[in-house]
Amino acid sequence: MVDPPALDRWDAAAAASIAVLLVVAYVLIPDPTVQYGTWLVIFCVWMAWFVSFGARWLYGP
């Protein structure tokens, strides 16, 4: 069975961008509309990361 790929700078960038988005939405601009939009963007970032990680896992670097 193939092992999952090692985490790289793109994985760290996705995690850091999500952390920054959450700080903006809940600390800097605590508005429900901003929080809702933030979660939509986080979902998009997560889906892009998921597809990228899965492609690296299946097809290599």
C-alpha cells in the first residue's frame, strides 16, 4: 500500500491561511456576515487542499 505524501509548504500555507481567516473573522471583524463568508472561503481552501493532497497521494509529486 502506498504511504501518504509528506506535508510540504503548500499544506502549511493552507493551514496558515485558515488560521488567519479565523482570526480576522472572530477577532478583528466579529460580524456574522464576515464569519459566514469566512467559513465559505475556508471550505473552498479545504476542498482545494483535499484534491491537491489526494492527487499527490495517488499520482506522486
